[in-house]
Amino acid sequence: MNKAKLSNLLRQLNLIYVADLIRFRIQKFKNRKANAQFRKAHPEVVLPPDYLMYESFQMNYDKYYNGGRNMAKNLSEYFKKHIELKDKSVLDWGCGPGRIIRHMPEVINNGCQFFATDYNKNSIDWCSENLRNIQFNKNELEAKLSYEDNSMDVIYGISIFTHLSEQMHYDWFNELLRILKPNGIMLLTMHGDNFKVKLTEAELSDYNQGKLVVRGSIKEGHRTYAAFHPEAFVKDLFKATTVLEHIQLTSETKSWVPQDIWIIRKP
């Protein structure tokens, strides 16, 4: 890459990071009163640093904490339909600052063990220091985990594949499948048909042909790196497994677009 192209790329990346920082500050300002009220009402709740919260979700303490608890409850109900949640190993792949996994030991307490991994060192450091009864582990962007083959009964990843390149989809799915036990289940969320309205004409054409659409002008894995998943692509990704459920939720508000939920079982 010549100097001119490199300079232009660095300038584009800098603009993206600046824009992301501006969005963070806007969210922090908009939620300042609600967040102050939450802290006053719940002084016992340990919260992650604001930017870690923003990176993984929204800059809203109530949505992080109570929303995370509700999500943990909802996920446990999905799991129970397909596996007995007793003495199981449960992994949160891409846990961020613990929004969901922090509640799992309370929601699922039948002798289960809980694990969580993320590529963000700051998130893993914070979780390890502040959240109990969970074993945290840092991974890299490369599809490689430290867990043994066939060691997890349940794996879930909420909005993780939504920020990966096409090759990483296959690499990471194979790695997750490696550590999932036979008859274990995996729950993953994707940018499905609900997100077609966000696509350009050219992107929509590819999407409707069953091709993964990726917007990758920033570091892979970052919240602004986006992938969109037509059903045909996902079924091909999961072809070595049994698809138990494909759930397409409807939006309750104009400001919230729900991701598709896929639940699969390893043979």
C-alpha cells in the first residue's frame, strides 16, 4: 500500500473513531439523569466503566443491569426447551462487561458452571475483578479458545457474528462447535431480514441472493463493523448441525430492531 492510500485509510479510520466517541458522549449526556437516578436507587450495584458499557450495548445503567437480567431469564427459557439445565457448563461467547452472564448464576442455579470470554482485555479485567461465580477468559480476534474439545453444554453469543467478516464466521463457528459437547446447544443472534431496511441498493441485491453483507471499514469486532445475514447464508454456516429454532422477532418500537435468534444442536 502506497503512502497516499495509507494516509487516506488512516484518516478514514480516525474519522470513524471520532464519530464513535461523539456518539458515546451524546448517549452519556442523554442518559445522565436516568443514570444518576439508577445509581441513587441501586448503590449496591457494581457497574462497569461507561465506555465499556457503551461499546457492548447502550450507555444506560438500567438497560445494562435490569435489561441484562431480563435477557438472562429469556435465554434460560430458550435453553430449557432443548436441554435440562442441571450440572451443565454454560459459556457466554463475547461477554463484554458481563451484562448477561453476571445474572446467570442467579437465574440458573442447578449446579451449573459458568464461563465467559471476550477479546476486549478491559472488559475481561473488569469482569474478573467484580463478578463472582464465573470463570472469565480473554480470547483474541483469531478463532481460538483455551477450552477443551467437547467441554461446553450450552454456548450463547449475542450480537457477535454481527461484527465479523465472512471468513471469521466459518472460523469461529467451527471453533465453537469444537468445544460444544455432542447434543449440546448453541444460541446465536444475527442481523436478519429486519435489517434489510438499513441496506443500500447494492447490499440488498447481494443479501437477496443469499450472500453475507459486510461493512468493514474499521477494526473487525468493533461495534461499527457490521455483518448482515440472509437465511441461506446462515443455514449453510450451520449445515453440520441441527437447527432447532429460527426465531424472527418483531420490533416493539421504531428505535429498536431485533436480531434473529438461531438455536442449533451439535450431533
